[in-house]
Amino acid sequence: MEFYWIVIFVVLLTMWSAVQQAQADEEERNPDLDSPGDGWEYKILRSPKKRFKDLDFQRRVLAEDAAAGWSLLEKFDNTRLRLKRPVAAREHDELLDFDPYRISVTSMLEAIKQRTQA
């Protein structure tokens, strides 16, 4: 009986690994990324709780990142957005009150709460 649990665990672990690899492959495939040195930089913004399904929330997040020069390139799913910005936008990073290279919406929400309370 215990053997079946081990087999089930190994199968689930293998499936999870395949999903993770498929997501990584999807993030790597983008025609815009094939021309390095083109004056753009890219990042993947993640929402572990699938908050990007709420379009109002997604707009607020994108508006926040737009202050750093980021714009939406593509939406993978409700957990991941690919953003891009001109490399020249780095010049204004020191004027921002948040990290322009943040990759998680969770940390951004905490920063917004701190700014509104201050």
C-alpha cells in the first residue's frame, strides 16, 4: 500500500516539473527577445495568487510600473505578465520610491500600503 503513495508522489512531482519547464520555455520564446542590444530590457511580473484575472487590479499594477517606463508586452496567464521598457529609462530610477525591477506583485502591494500610510 505504501508503494502506491510513493508512485503517486513521483508521478505528481514529474508532472509539476513538466509544467514548470513548459512555463520557462514559454517565457523564453518571444521574437522581441531574439535581438539583444536593441535598446530594450524585459522582466516577468508575477502574481502568485492569480490576481491578474482582475482587470482593474492589472491596470493599477501596470500604471504603477509605467512610472518606471515599463509597458505590457504580453500576458501569459493570470499569474505572469511580460513587461518591457527602454534601457534609457534607467536614468530616472533613483527618482522612484519603489524598485523598478520588482518581479512580484506581492512586494508591490506592500510598498503601496506603506506609501499610503505615510
